Amino acid sequence: MFAETVCSAVSAAGLGIAVVTAYRKRFLAATRIAAYALVPVALVMTGAVKWLAHTAFSPTAWAGFGVLGVAWLLFATTRSVERRRGGTRKERREARAAQRDTVAPGASAPALDPSAGRAPQPKGRTPQPQAKPAQGRSGGGGADDFSDIEAILKKHGI
């Protein structure tokens, strides 16, 4: 009985606010407020308030909500682990098979190694950077100085 009275009062207040909003020529907002104001009365009329009151004070219902929470937690955990691993077993197996298929059958191991073209470095020595030839004003590299600028201008259509 008390819940029905509270829901009716909330709906009446909401409809009053909707009327004031409509008076201010904000009809879209007034319609939205009226829709929200009618929800509590609709819940009372359908009997959802009584059901909610019985559920709120039922230990069995709270235990059920707890079980639902644990189930959701398990789903979320398994999904996050699956994302970190890269998918399900079947998806990982298919990815490995696709990766094997992309490598050429006649390719040798040194051709697949990214460091295959480098000379072996002796231990204890760091590689020395190669010196670039110095270009002065008369150094003949004038065209190269503006090649990157020309590329940018061509990219922008200038």
C-alpha cells in the first residue's frame, strides 16, 4: 500500500514538471519527462512493485542474485583470459596453420631469420656507425636537400 502511494506521488510530481517544461516551449523534453513519470504508475498497475517487494526481502532471491553474479564473473574472467591468449584453441590452431602456409616451402632457415644479412659481431665490441660524407654548400647535394620537401608538397597536391 505504501509503495503504491509513493509511486503515484512520484508520477504526479513528474507530470507536473513536464507541464512546466511544456509551458517553457520545450516540448521534446516535456514529452520525455512525462514518459519517465508514467513508469512508476505502470509498475504499480502491472504488479511489479509487489513482486519487487517480495523479492527484496527474500533470502532465496538474494542467493539467486549472488549465483548470477558469480556466473557473470566466471564468464568475464574466461573471456579476458581468452583474449590475452589470442582466442580459443581452435582459433590458435588455425592461426598456426595459416602461418605455416604463408612461409614458402623452399625457403631456408637463414632466409627466414631477420638477422641473416648482418655480419657476426665479435664479442665485447659495439658496432661503429658508418660516417656519412660531409656535404658543404658546394657539395653537389643540393637536389637531395629538397627531395623530402618536394615529396611532401606532391603528397598535398601543391
